[in-house]
Amino acid sequence: MDMKLELVAVPVSDVDRAKEFYVRVGFHADHDHTVSDDVRFVQLTPPGSSCSIAIGNGLTEMAPGSLDNLQMVVADAAASRAELAERGVAVSEVDEQPWGRFVHFADPDGNRWALQELPAWSTGAGGDGVNPDA
């Protein structure tokens, strides 16, 4: 049985402010539909991703800013950091770990994101997935 994660709800307090932020980060604005007085659905997709996020009204009961450490994989953490900083996003320095290089940022509500550059030995980066010394 295949299961593909395709949509994650991100709780925000101001839909327009959040949409502007995610577009500035580089997400593509796929849909913005007001379904009723109580429901607005905005779908945004990170570049290169098959999984999107949904922000809006009436989509989730989670408190705005309550998501912690949503993670995306990037080819180069330092280059991604520089690009986000150029776009006016407050972003951390590159955090070097044995399992990858990370940069962190948060949306205006405080939903936290991590961008991970996979280590060279991981299968996602073309390594053998087992041997960090390979």
C-alpha cells in the first residue's frame, strides 16, 4: 500500500499575511478559495515538492504557531540560508550536525521550519545510506 503525504495544514492567525510570507519564501500559491463565510482554503507548494501546505480559515483547530519543526530537504543549506535572508526572512545560521546541515526559520505566527541538507553518505544525497565514512 502506497501512502503519499500531499497536504499539511499550517495554523495561522492572518491568512493574507501568512500567504505573503510563504510566497516570499518561494512557495507557489496554487489555490486561494473562499468556500463560505467560515472557510477559506489557500494551498501553497514549496518549490520542487509534491507536498503542499494549506492555510486559511476553518481548516484546523490547531492554535496559530503551534507547528514545530516542519522539515524540508534542500541541496545546499548555506545557499538556501543566503536566499532566504535576501528575501527578508529571519533565518538561523547553518547548524552542522552529523546527520546534516540545517537552517531554521519561522512564519509570522511562529510555526517553525527546518531546511536540511542531507549528509553526503545518505542515500538521499547519493551515498550508501549506511557508512558515514563512505
